[in-house]
Amino acid sequence: MAPRVVVPSRGSPHEPHRRGKLGGDHPGRQVKGLMMSTLAAQHQPSSSAEDLVALFDVRPTDSPTPPAEREAAIAAPKFGTVFTDHMARISWNSTDGWVDRRVERYGPLLLDPATAVLHYAQEIFEGMKAYRHADGSVWTFRPEANAARFARSAHRLALPALSVDDFVGSITALVRTDVDWVPSGEEASLYLRPFMYASEAFLGVRPSLEAEYLVIASPVGPYFSGGVKPVSIWVDREYSRAGAGGTGDAKCGGNYASSLLPQVVAQQHGCEQVCFLDSATRTFLEELGGMNVFVVKADGSVETPELSGSILEGVTRSSIIRLLTDRGHEVVERRIPLADVLAGIRDGSVTEVFACGTAAVITPIGRLAGSDFDHTIGTGEAGSLTMTIRTELTDIQTGRAADRHGWLRRLA
């Protein structure tokens, strides 16, 4: 198959969606919301932010975090360990569809021991951030793209599709309620975690007839506390993250669970992260445990593994492709043999390798190691193009650079 040379259009970054019915027999009744779509039901919210937020009943906590305690948490945030006072929530059932949109006190979930998600892992999630700009306003980055991927993941896990209106409305309502939790400062942000799980209490292998959707938020600081540093990557030939026809292109917990043991193996070999190869031949690059990967060539071109069905389509990945093409770089999506990358590192035709994702944005890779090789990439330091694109992207997200593609949406 010929490689895909990416030249993004100046229009919408999304493709038209397709509607269809849930394949196979579904027991019991007509299921509202289980729209089988490759993208969200709509690409842009149909209403203003104020109208979307108005759909959510805000039920303030009666015990908010004291301001001094909140400020201390924001001043020294630890990723995913401290959470804001509230969470957004919507319930779904096969009879009524999505109901009871609300923002309520953050707290434990009450689950029956037979709750479907505990037994059959029917759940999905997203990761995104809210950024406080210099004027105090709060913005997020490409939420419509996250909403589209969330719907695509829901389709693969036979969960109900959530509209872009509800997705954007939920994060907006939560951020406005907990706006004092949004930190300021270099690369500080409020991490947002939308997720959905099968909530029906039953033991049986079929799609759940009940689901819960929630958004929680956590203040976070710079991913690299001491400055951006290259990481070492262990290329695993024994384990696979996902296979053809599986759930690799859905953002679901099972994919991450399957990456944990290889991650431990990588650490045992002195590496911070693991890179997975294709499950069929164990010869082509796919992705890291939670990040996409890019290879920079000496001629200025950039390659990234093509979306094979077992690779997650990252929002950061597609944004980087756009920024690179804006700068005149040829970006090629293709199946990338590990052997080609190793040969390129040895002969100098591969000059940089980096990974990308929401949490770290862009992570330079300084070393690739495996069972029979150990190569330093270039000088082992962060590459020039890697850092240039990282700076450009973070400047757009935080309002320090113009948002020429219309990627930002104001939340508060």
C-alpha cells in the first residue's frame, strides 16, 4: 500500500459522519443513543456555551475545599491525585436515553457488585486540558475532536453515543463551576477526564442497557518538572498493545491495562516508556503505551505510523501534522519498519524521534533499545524540530500565539 502524504485542507479537520444501526441482535427493547457512527453526531455544538451550560443543573457541594487548601494544591499539583470539588454527570438508559444532566459534588460512586463494567470492561474515556490565559479567561483545545473520538470509542464498545452538545456542555459546566481550580503559570492546566461506563447490574455478555457519563478534573503542573528531557524507549517484541480488528483505535481502559506489564519490563531495562510493534509481524512501529510516535528525517520530512485500526488517533497527533505541513514539511503516514528506523539512526538519515499525547504534549525520544539493539538518536538531546513544534503547540494552547486554525474554545 502506498504511503499517505498528508496535506490537510483549510476546512474542518473532521470527516463526515455516518449513521447506522447496532450490528446483531440486541435483547429486550429499542436502544436509544446507540448510534453507530465513526464520528460524533455533529462536529460543532449546535448552541452557544451559555445554552449548553443551562442544560446542566448545578448542585453545589456543601463542603467546598477551603481557599487556602485549594491554593496549596494548585501551587504544587501532582498529576491525577488532587481533584476539584465537583463533577459533571449524565445518566443513560435504553428507554429514555440521556437524562439528568447535572454538576454535583465530587465523591465516590456507588456500584452494585454485578455492575457490568466490573466484569466486562465496557468503558471509555478521554483526556484534555483547560488552560488559563494571561487575561484570566479559560480555554480548552479542540474539544470537538475529543467528542468525535469519544463517540467513535463508544461505537466500538457498544456504548451509547454522546452528542457534541452534551460533551462540550459538560466540560464547560464543570469548569465554570470549579473555575477557581484552574491554575496559571508555565504549562499548568486543569486536566479534564470525561469517561463513560456500563452501569447496569447484570451478569451476561451483552451491551449494557444503562450507562453513566462523568467528567472529573485535576489541576496539573508541567509534565517535565525540571524542563523537557528526552526519554529512553524499550521496543517490545513479546507483547502487543492491540491487534487487527480489536479495540486499539478506541480509547478504553483495556488498551492501557495491556500496556502495564510491558511498561514494567521497559523499566527493568532502564527505559521510561515502551513502544509496541504490530501484532502480526512484530516488525512495524505502532505507538507507545499512551502516545503516538513521529520520526524526523534528515531531509526535513516526517513520518508517523498510519492509522491501522490498532493505533489510537490522537488529537495532538493530528494537530502536529497540521503544524508541520504549515511549515512546509512533508508528512507521510505509512507502515514504518523498525529496521528502517534503526538503520536511519545508524546512518544519520533519522535525526529525531518524538512521541505526543495530551499529558506531555510532545516528548523527545533520545534512545531506542530492544533485546538486540541500543541506539542513541542523534546526540541524545531533544531535537530542534521536536522542540519548535512543541513550543508552537503549547503557545497556541495557552494563548501566547495566534490560534489560526480555530482550535480553541472558551470555557470561562
